[in-house]
Amino acid sequence: MPQFLSPEAQSLLRALFKRNAVNRLGAGPDGIEEIKRHPFFASIDFNRLLNKEISPPFKPAVTTIDSTLYFDPEFTKRTPKDSPAVPPSATAHELFRGFSFVSPAVVEERKDEKKVRTIPTAKTHPITDDYILKEVSPEVH
């Protein structure tokens, strides 16, 4: 743990960096309240913060939305590259079995289309209604 950090900051980081997620600060029944009670945040009035009644200690002077003025040049000088993706497994498509989606825009578009008329002589009941089905037990060999 970096020694230039305050003991409270070190304690907060240790509590947040627990390997097992259920042991991390904020993972208990009090959730975020547990984090807010940590000594690192003792000087913060969260109600005033929520109501935007606290002036920020630093306001960056940026002129464009994509300004990188306050980013370390070590990172901004690097050539961006895509991270390699993990190829999907052979059964990844199974995650979506039974899933369907129709865009609301398509639904609205189709409302104005003429309704499809069915052929009056077409059967609209299950084909099994036309047959007598009997269960056949498998033969034992």
C-alpha cells in the first residue's frame, strides 16, 4: 500500500479491495451507508453533497468536451489499441434460446399496415384435432 496515502485512505482501499466480494466494504446489509460511514469520508456531509451545496475543491478549466488537458501525457501519447476480445464459446448462443425482441418502432410501423386476411377455408385448429392419437409403449428387447 502506498505510504504517501493517509491511514484512512489505506484502510478504505484495503476494505474495498478484498478478494472475496462478500467481504468488501459496502457488500453488507447496509450497502453504501457502510462506505459512507468509513473514517475516510468523515469530513463529508453527504446530504449537502447530494443537494450540491458543497463547492468542489477543484474545477477543471476545459474548453472542449474531449479535452485531455488533465490526463497524464504518459497515457495520452500512447497509440490506442483495441483489447482482444474473448471468443464466444460454442454454446454461447444457448444463452438467448427463446429470446425474441421486436423494436417498438417496428410495432408502430406495422400498426398502419393492412391486416392480413386468412383464407376462409383454411383450418385454424391444431392438426392433431383431425386424428385419433394413441400412445404406443416401447417394446422391451
